[in-house]
Amino acid sequence: MFLRNHWYVAGWGDDIGRVPLDRVLLGESVCLFRKEDGTPIALENRCPHRNLPLSEGKLIGDVVQCAYHGLEFAPDGICVHVPGQSDVPAWARVKSYPIVERDRWLFIWMGDPAKADHDTIPDFHASMSDPAWDVVTGQAHVTAGYRLVLDNLLDLSHLAYVHTSSTGSSQVAEKADLTTKVHGNIVEITRWMENIPPAKAFIEYAGYRDAEHMDRWQFSRFIPPAYIFICNGSARAGTGASPADCGTSLGQWGYQIFHAATPETETTTHQFWAEAHPREHIAPDTLEGFQDAMRNIIAEDLDIYVGQQSAIDLDPEALNRDANPRGTLTADAALLEMRKVIRRLYGEELKLAS
């Protein structure tokens, strides 16, 4: 179930250069490269002649040449040269996808190009380009469906069991007050934990003492088709922190997380992620350790996704090779709302296409 008339992250800006790159997005193979002036280009990665991927070819100026019979395609996907003949057949063209670079991410539109509105490109990740913030970035190939990734990021109670070596503690699951809100297509959940002991990462990097208590919050926002913004904040207990500010405030110490879960296939996902925080929040001599902890959190989640998808693939009753729960819990509220939004938008796209 892919939403096509939306912007997805195709890659980090640094991923794409003057060597054609093959990347499968929403079940379609795409050839990514940059023109000589640096403009990103995305073309259907299949020569219309004998179907060799264009990414196997080479760039000649701004033209990509097929490595099989030498047909050459301009950035708009139209063939401009066929070796050995002067005329170029009308069928000799490939699909060209709208692609835009914003704040280090490359956004691609996989649906109807006429509907691609640059004003709808997400901007929730702008802190990644803030020179006053430290940022660590990453990319993971997830051998599981993208909705399992989104589920994970909208139910952070799992920190208590999956991420005990860093940001997790039992209070994240047992002591959190949950508030879920839906604003049109946007789903938000706030986890507010008051007067709790600090987790390991908060002692090591934020300066909290093991014996003191803090107020802690986690705010997650889902943005269609597959984005998650997380604001992690904290303050010493009783110093005036408020649940009303959880979506914007880091408090005395915190960090932001940005996720883009771009489907590769029904059961594989490109996960692009970043952590960002004001530079003064973490001392230079501990920054590397903190960023390693962030990378380890992603690795720990990957193990969960792989286990889930393996079990789902063996379930004959699992529709579309997706989760098949027998019931739901209170903590599932936001992820259930997210899935409602995706189903509704998918249905709307099908109606428009019929």
C-alpha cells in the first residue's frame, strides 16, 4: 500500500553525484544522478529498448548513455540519440520524476508529475542545516515493511525493553501519560513522564545525577506519507516544564530526531534518519559517544523489524505481508491513527485514478 502522490526521500544529497545510482523506490527502479551544474535528476531506470538499467551506463555531459546499445537520454527522459540512425522513435523515452533538494534530503515525487507541488515538501527537518546544531545522520536498509518502522516510532514505550543501554528505562513504559491528537492528516502523540529517575544516556550526556529525578517528554509527529519527527526533552523535576510545550521545547536538555521511511518494496524500506541538538547540549569530548549511541539505537530497532517481518511472512492470515495483531493496547493509539490516515489517503488516490 504505497501513497504515490507524495514527496519521499530518495537519498541524502551526498549520495548522488556524477555516477548514476540505482535505487528502488515504491517498487520502481530509479536512476539518480546530477547534471554538471549539480541539479539532481531522477529517471526510470530501464532503457526502453532492451531494458538494461540506465544506471549501468555513463554520463556524457547531462545525458545518460545506455551501456548496451548506446541510446542517450536527456534529463527529461527523452532519447536524443540512437547510434546508427538519424531518427529517434517516439517510444524511445523514459519516465522523469520530479526531484528537489531541501536541507540535505533529496525529495522525489513518485506519482503524477502534474500534481507535484514544491510547496508541500516537508520542512520539519530544517534543524539538520542549522550551523548552531550538531547533527549525526544515517541510512539503514530495513528488511521489513515501512509501516512497521512507523509503528515503532509512534510507540516509544519500546525504549524500556529495546534501548536499555541508552535512552530506555522502565518508567518510559510504566509512568508515561499519553496524549494522542489528530490534525487532518497529521498524527501526534505526547509521552509525559513526571518526577522519574534519569535513563543512562541522560546521566552520561545531560549531566543528571543518578539519584536525582527529572521530568521527561517524548513528542512524536507523523507526517504523510512516511515521516516521523520526534522531540525528546527533559528538565529537573519541578522546575516548570509543561506538557503543553512538548512539541517544541527541549527543556534543559534534549534532542530532535528526524525519520523518513521510504518504501523500497512491500517488505523492505529505506530509512533515512538524523539526530540534531543545540551544540551546547553535549560537551565536545562526549559527542562521539552520544552519536554512537544514536547509531546503536537504529541497529537495535533493525533487529526488531527483521524479527517482526520474518514472523509476518509465515502468517497465512497477514494481509499484504503486514502486521496482523490479535488486539491493541492503549499505547497503540497513535500508530492506529497513522494507519487510518494511510488507508484513507490510499483510498482517495485509488478513486482519483479510476
